[in-house]
Amino acid sequence: MDNSTQESRLRSEHSVTYDSPHPIYAMAFSSTPSLASPLQRIAVGSFIEDYNNRVDIISFNADSSSVRHQPSLSFDHPYPPTKLMFQPNAHSSLRKSSSDLLATSGDYLRLWEVRENSVDAISLLNNSKTSEFCAPLTSFDWNDIEPKRIGTSSIDTTCTIWDIEKGVVETQLIAHDKEVYDIAWGEARVFASVSADGSVRIFDLRDKEHSTIIYESPQPDTPLLRLAWNKQDLRYMATILMDSNKIVILDIRSPTMPVAELERHRACVNAIAWAPQSSRHICSAGDDSQALIWELPTVAGPNGIDPISMYSAGSEINQLQWSAAQPDWIAIAFANKMQLLKV
Amino acid sequence: MDGVSPDNEAEQSQGRDLGVASSSSASTGLGWRPSQLGFTPYIWSGETSDNSQTLRVVVRKSLLARLTKEIVETYQICNPQFKYSEELNPKRYLTSPSVGVLNDGYDNVNSDLILTVNYVLVNLERNRRYLVKDVLGHGTFGQVAKCWVSDTNSYVAVKIIKNQPAYYQQALVEVSILNTLNKKYDPEDKHHIVRIYDYFVYQRHLCICFELLDTNLYELIKLNHFRGLSLSIVQLFSKQILHGLALLKEAGIIHCDLKPENILLCTSVKPAEVKIIDFGSACMEDRTVYSYIQSRYYRSPEVLLGYQYTTAIDMWSFGCIVAELFLGLPLFPGASEFDLLRRMIEILGGQPPDYVLRDAKNTNKFFKCIGSIQNGENSEISTNGRSSYQALTEDEYEARELKKPSIGKEYFNHMNLEAIVINYPYRKNLPKEDILKENQIRLALIDFLRGLVEFDPAKRWSPFQASRHPFVTGEPFTHPYEPPLETPRVPVVQAVKVDHHPGGGHWFAAGLSPNVPNKSRPSLYSSLHFQMVQYPPANSYGSVGSHGSYNDSVGLGSSYGSYGESNNMFAYYSPVGPSGIHLLGHGSTSMLGNSPDARRRVIQYQPGNGRGISPSAGTFTHLPLGASPSQFTPPSSYTQVSASSPGHYGPTSPARGTSHGSPLGKTSTVSQFNRRKNWGCSGSPQTQDITFSPHWQGQCPDSSIHGEGTAQVLSSSPSYLQSNTDAASWKLRGVGANQKMTCLFMPSSNSNLQSTELGHDNPESCLSLPDPGDWDPNYSDELLLQEDSSDGSCLATEFGRSMNISSTEPFVGFGRFNHASSASPPISIQRQNGPVQAYSNVEMDSSPAHDVQAGYMRSMSKPFHLIPRMLQNSPNRFGLQSVQRFAHGRPTQFSDWNQIKAQAPPSGFGSGGPRSPRNSSFSNSMTWGRRVNPPVSNIPPASCARKDYARID
């Protein structure tokens, strides 16, 4: 590099770091920055080996590339949240002015209202018949077309679809033969899930008797841990296998055969996110401390696909979110840090 | 990395086409690329870092793993009081209904064991556990589950018999028969009979463990859109099935339900083979108790007529199967027994011999006597009126039975067997020389079939005789086959054989052999070649039928209800004493199957006629497990039976208490052991092609039958019928046919590989019959899968694209397989030519075929072709629906998909359809979807769409 100082300046302009007192796992961008200000909320969940965990709300100013922790908005959460998500579309009846709805998953699905200066627990959505036992939720997804609908995935092999306005279960499906680890909506009534049984299945709420398996991991019962559905082009999804450095890109029209496998991570991949603004770009992060941005080519070379850009963090990256509201920004979490990177 | 290049011309020729991006991305994030701000350009760090990577020690699991795979442990660390119980997980029921009402709640109302995913069946004696993974099928007998055996690291098929005495006993018969066949007769597994591994009782259910096989031949034909398989495949399968049948004959066992559904592909071996399954209806040859046996299309005349039967009935069924493999449609798709017989008579040009008609109990239902019954023993059946019996017309039947007989559609209208086979459309692209060869083999096939679908059970070839036929051996077929002497087998009972039909060779019987080159042949047939069973006139069997004990209501058939579910037939056996059976009542059922393309066999319950039979000496039924059949013979009663003492079948003393075949009907036999999985077609691009074969697409539904060229066929066909007196010799006809075909196909052979399917898109060339040539441009006989190709072609039509799909990729193990031709845009040439039309215009009823077509066309017209899935789904009962469901009618977002898929975008992201990368990889693994091949094995058609989840709320 010809000018290291300039580069570091550039880098600092294009990345922001938030240091948390705790290790961070879950993380979420609010859907829209408020009209009044360029501030966007980011929720950050702790990973503490204790019943009491924390969710912090950070406000992020993209203009000044700065973040500010709002202690008044922090709240306790039982167990480390497995996922955080702000309500995707702001124009729902549920949304009140200047407040955001936040959902968290862990032992149960919870809804919180994040106001200007406080956070209120709105509801705890529990479908369990017994109080003694609990089947933790591994993930959930908020339907952005039908924002009253949240689907959760559980280790009890089911997916549960909630109507959060009514606070009732719309349906519960035994989605897999083993634990379900992630769920993603494709459209209002179509979702997909991944499981310890190694399959990606697509479900349509209009026909609850059937599902469609569009991928199975090559080694039977190699768990699939995460699933990302390309919102720009719903034909494509990405999934990751446990302890694998691969990102598997699927075309739902050609079940079972991935259209691509991205294999440049040098340790297991922990998170994936499609670009909100482009159907061809996906970001991934993993235990090799790297975040990679890939551009899916029309034709893959003989040696596989190289990412187009990379970022090296200080340690294993556990989480990755791509802001839908400000698609120039990607957030990663490693150790106690959340870092925002401009792309 | 090439950038966004919407029209990347090079893409098809290089590397793996991801089908991703480019053009479609234009609409969304056109040209968006991440800038190198927070990120830096990617630099491949190369080997060094790799080394360092290998040194990396994973000290702890990632948080991701700790919140997914290990979340329970994590939560327990967070909170020692945390409790999770897998037991409380909702269960996915595989059995329906899933409410436990019988057997302490273990069984549902149908006495089926209620299965859930991961349910464990245990053979306590062997301490072996069977982990239920899925249900492959169910029927009256119970269910068949696909189970994982961790001891052996393999899947098996376990038949879980209903918890009812009749089913239990009958299943024991199946166990006994299979054990005998496997261990005593076929220890090395060389005779194409399914292997039985284990059996045990669990929760009061008899569980029989079989090897897990693949799809059945009916499904295979269906995958081919009911177009026939290549002759070499037909030959291969025929030979293998004959191996099995020879074994059955040797063991004196009658399968009693041979049909394509009960012949399964076994793809775990190479080359693929077939195996005969489902001995749930089988019986010992000397204990033929049930008269209502065999699935209708494959039912032999003697069973239909209520005559005594032997292993020869399996040979009839076998002939029907061979024909169906070739034609893609059943030879005798009788919608009723009347219809069945009518078709036999029409297609075969003869009728059952008088000696059968004289004694069969159901003769009056289908025939009227026009001569003296006392007519000589040697009365010859023929169409010249010498027979004493004449088949009833539809009106006559109606008058007698007071109801109209069901008549099914005609697929081979008014054609005899010869015409049907000769005129069956050729696969396209068949080179000229191959056409000659094909014609020769077709003639051999006709000769072969004539020996199998032979009305006279005494003249019908034995497995041994059939296996020497040139069609099976592959020897050149030069003259009508003269079967070698069947080695006389003198098992338990052997009656003196008398040939009732001197002079009645099968050629004659078929009305076929006016000019037999070999003058001595008739006598050969009559006197030497057949193991003649003596059927004394008016012998026992006739009396059986007519003497009401078996069947009071003839119309209903004396069925034992094998197909009826919950027909109240229970046979209670005392395991100890020879109590025999008490048929408390039974519903005689008949299967409906109106048209081959809707072959779901609907079960029809007919009013049960209760009968009380108190069999004298129970015999076979008490077979101890694993015992060989020969041990069980109470020769006395049994000999008498075959010796035909009518008294034995008297109402009061049915000599035998048996139950084989009986209650264990299998309505869902279709599904038998493995409907899905690894049958490579499924899910493979090729399979897809089947689904979308251009042939069907191209056809216009209202294709008309062309008169020209038909004439030839028509004119010749009558002569076949008259051939007894006709001068046209067999040979002459053969030659004539050859010539005809030759000239007919000159044009197409010119067009050769490249133009192939083309004809079909041309309405003029619409065929009423499936044309095997249409789905496989480069029809290669080496392996079956090739039947399923025409991959590219469908794509081409479907997407309006001409892509060479795997055109250069040889399918491993399949030899040539060039899709290039199929992918080329339709350019119709040859079929326009008159001569070519001729063959496709065989006089036949076009409507059925159109129905089929229409079906396909409908499905093809759906905008969303998840092609691969369609394919996969086809073998799957649920597949299609779900795919389509998923595909269509989705309102908003997905419409985009649909369009894209239907329209064949130029390239890149938008381009739909399977692209070369996948295809190529598939093609490499395309060996029948064998399990060893990960990519294919991953394509469980089943997995694609199955009932794998259930609603809980």
C-alpha cells in the first residue's frame, strides 16, 4: 500500500466498533432509520453462560460513522438470545411512532417495544404444554410481507407459526425428523427450514401435509445450521453445514444439487447474509476471523469461486447482519465487539 | 471474475454455469458492487495460510454451534434447572389414523401398529433394532416401513402385518414360502427373488424384514410416460423374471399376483436387475384354494374362468408383463372380467380350449354353448366355429347378468397381437440397420408372447421353455420357436398328462401358423413339448366352481377378498390342530382399474357372500416358519385334489384349509418396498425430461388418425386372423413387415441423430401411441436409464432454448448419450413423409393416448417447472402435487420466478432450468441413482416432496 496512513483513515471512516462488556452473539438492525434522523437502532444480545443475559440497544449514525450505547434501553434476557430481529416493515399497525418492535428468541419467543427511552416487554409467546420442560428456539424469522407472522424453529423438530397480533399459534408443523436450527420466509405463506437431519425443506402453509426437500447434506445427518433466503431473487438460498467451511448456494428449482459451493473460508462458517440490494452478493463470516463478500458469477471457474472482498477481524466472527435499511453497512460480531463495516 | 455481463456468450461453453445473476440482477441491484471501504480486495492467501490452518486447534465450539447443536448443554450451563425432554417432542405419525384404539393403544382402528418417525421395532430374540424412518406403503395386510438397521448400517423394508389372526397366518405363509425359496432353492440369491432377512413379532405384530429394493416396473413405465422400454431392456428383465419363475416352478410355488408392481428394480447391484416381490398371495401348486387371485390385467384365462390352475398362471401374467414392458400399456386392460376376456379373445384371436370351458365354473358367465358339450375330447379351439362354446356378446352378457359389463378404453383397437407389436411406434433415431434388427426382435417377441399368453394352460410354455426362446437368449429369430421338452418334474403329485389338443401348437391356437415351415411342428407341440396335465373331463375343478361351495354367486367371483380391505374375512387357525379355516364371511372384492393410466386400483367392495367352510384337514396353513413346503404335505387329500375327485370340493368338505393369498391383498402394492429413493431417474435431469418430453408436448391433442398407410396394416390384420387357412405364411408376413418398415423408415434414418424428435412437434405426426423413439433420441440399449432421457429436448421446448445439456457428457455407465440432438430446436422433417406416417397411423383408438397426453400437457403447461422436482416427484405419490402447489398460484413475489422459468431468460441469473453444471454433475452420477453416488442418492424423489411433516395444532 502506497499510503498506509491514508488507508487507515479510510478504514476508520468506513468501520465503527462497539465494545460490549459481554461476548456478543445475536444482533439486529432496525428496519428503517427514523425519518427525523439518520439514526438506526442495532440490538445486540449477549452470550453469557448464565441465566441472565442482556440485550443492548445501540444507535448508529451512518453519517458520522458513530455508535452510541443507550443504557436506558438495555434489558435483561433469560439465556443468550439465539436471534434478535426488529419488525421488518414499519407501516404495520403494531408499530407506534418512534418505537420499534423487537423480537427475541431463546427459551421462548418474546416481543419487546423499544421506545425512545425505555423498552417494554409486550408478550411472551409460549406454545409449550408443560412448564417443567422447555424446548428452546434456535431461531425465528419475521415475515416481511405479513408482519403479523413470525415463524420459530425449535429443537423439538417443529416450526411454529405465530400470529403475533393475536398472540396465538397459527400452526405448528413437525418440520423435520430432528432439531430445526433455522427458518426463513420466502413469501407470505412459504418458509424454509434447516435441521440437524441435514435437509433444507420448503413449506407452504396452504398445504400443510407436504414439504419439499431441496437439499440434503452429503453426509447423512450432518446438521445444517443456518439458512438465508435471497430476498432479491427467491430462487436462491444459502445454507451452512456444521463444522464446514462451505457456503452452499441452492437453487430451489434444482433440488439436491447446489448451484455453487463457496469454499474460501479456512474454518467453519458461522453466519451468512445476502445483500439486501443485489441478488448476486452474499457475505459470510466464520471462525477464520474473516468476513468475505462474494459475487456469484454467471460462470464459475474450474477452481471454484473467489470472494471479491474480505475483512479480517480480530477473532472468530460469530454473527453477521447486513442492514436492509442502509445496505452499505454490514455488522459483524466477534468476541465482545460489534463492528460496522461499510461496503 | 467476470462482471455483470448479461449476455455472456461464453458462459455456456465454459465451466460451471451457476445460472445466477447477470440479466436478472439488472432489474434489482444493477451493477451494485461492494466498494472496498470497510473491506479490502480478496487476496488468496495460499498454501501457507492453509498450513497454519491445519495447525489450528479448535479449542471450543463456535457460539453458533453452542446455540444450535449444543443448545441444550448451553442452556443447562446457564441454568442447571433447565430441562428438555426429547420424549415430549411432537411425534410425526406415519400411520393413519394415528389414534390408538386397539392393542392397548398401540394399534389403530385398522389393527395397524401406529408408527412414528424413529419408532423402534425390536426383534427381541436377535436383539436387533429397526428404526422406522418412513412408510413405503400400506395395504390390507398392514404397512411396509423403511427402517434403518444400525447393526448393519443399512436400510431394510419391514412389512408390519396387521394384528389380526388371518393376516398373521397368511403372512406366516409368505414367510415360509420365501424362506424356502431363499434358503433351499436360491441360497446364492441368483434367481431374482426378494430376500427375506428376518421376521419377528413385535407388539403382537408380525414383522417381516426384506431387502430394500427400488422402484417397481409399473413406476418405471410411468416414469416413461407409459411408453415402452427398449427391447433389450425387455429382454433383460424377461430373462431375469424367468429365472425367478423357473425357481418358483421348481419349488412348486405359484406367485398368484405377478404384475409390474410386484417386480422391483434392484439398483444396489450393477448392472441393475429386477426381483420378484410380494409372496403374500402365493401358494403351493398343490394347494390352490383360492379362485379369485391375480390382478385383473394379469389374470389368466383359467383363473378368470374358475378352472384349476397351476404355475402356468404365472406364465400368463409374465406374458402380460413382457408385453406391457414393450408397449408401455397393459396388454389386456380389462375394466371387468368380461372386458378382460373380450380383449384376450380379440387380441389373441382365439379362446380358451373347450376342455377348460367345459369344466370351468364360470364358463356360463362368459360363454354360451353352441354345440354339444359331449363333443369330442379333442375338440379344437379355433375361431372357425368348431368350438362348442361361443363368447357372449356384450348384450348377451347384459341379458344374463342383468348388468352391463364395464368396458375399458381401447388402446390397441381391433388389433391382434402381431399388429400391436409390429405397429408399435419405433423409437426415433433408430438407424436403418437397427430398424431391421428391431423388426426381427419384434417378430421374436411376438412368437415369445404367443407362447406365454396362450389360452391353453397345458400348451403355455414353462419358464424353462420360455427361457430358451430366441427373444430371451438373443439368438437370431428365424422361425417359430419350438420349445424343448420340459423336463418332467414329478413332485408330490403327478398326474398323467394327456394332451387334449393334438395338433394345437401355439401358432395354431393363435390362429397364426398357417404356413408352418416345419410340418412336424404341430405334433411336436401337441405330443412332446408340453407337460400335459391330465384334466379329466368334468373333473374336480369344474365341480369346485360350479358347486357353490366356493362360489354361489358366480358373478362375484369366489374371491377371498385379497384386495378388499376390511373385508370381513378372518381365517382363524389353530396353530396346533388341523382345524383348517373358517371363513366367517368375506367380501369379494374386485379391483377396478379402468384405464392403465389411472391405475390406481380402486377397491370395490362387493357384497360379501358369507360362507362357512369347514375344511377337513388343514394342511399348508400350519406351516411352521421356515419350514420347507415339502414338509407339509398331507399327500392324501392333496393328491386327491389334483386327481380330481369332485367330492373333495363339495360344499361340505373343502379338502384344504389354506389361506394363502387370501387376506393379504395388497392394494398398495404399487408402493411396495421402495417407491422412491435412489432410483436414479428421480430427480435427475433425465427424469425430468421424461416428464417434459417434447413428444408429448409437441403433440396436438386432436391428432387425427391418418388413413393412409393404415390401410396396409388393416388389410393385413384380417389375414392374421384367418391365418389358419390363409396362404400368407408367417415368414412371408415377416418379410413383408420388414420391407414395409424398412421403407417407412428410410427417411427418418436419414435424418439421423440430429433431427430426431422433431417429428413430434409436427401435428401431422401425432401418434396415438406413445412412440418410444420420441423420448430417447439416441436410444441406447445398454441401460435402462436411457429410456429416460430426452432431457434436453424437453428443455428445449419448455424453455424455448436450445441448450446442449450434457451433450458432451457421457453418462457413466451408459455409453453414448448424446443430448445434443434432443436439444436441437425442433425441425420436423421425416415424419412428414408419407411412409413414415403410415406406421404411426396404425388403426387404433387415439383417444386414450390423448388422454394421457393431455395429462402431460396439462402438467407441462404449468408455468413453474421445477423441473428437477417434477421428476423426482413423479415416482412419488405426493410429489407432483406439492411441486405444483408450490409452483403455482402464488400471488406476488413468486410470479417472478414463474416467468423467468417459463420464458427462458437469455442467460445468467435469470435463466431458468437446470443448467449445465448440474447436468454435468448428474450425468456423471447417473448410474441409476445408485446409492454409492452421493449426488444422486441425495435426490430422494421422496425427499423432494413427501409427507414429512404434520400439523400439530
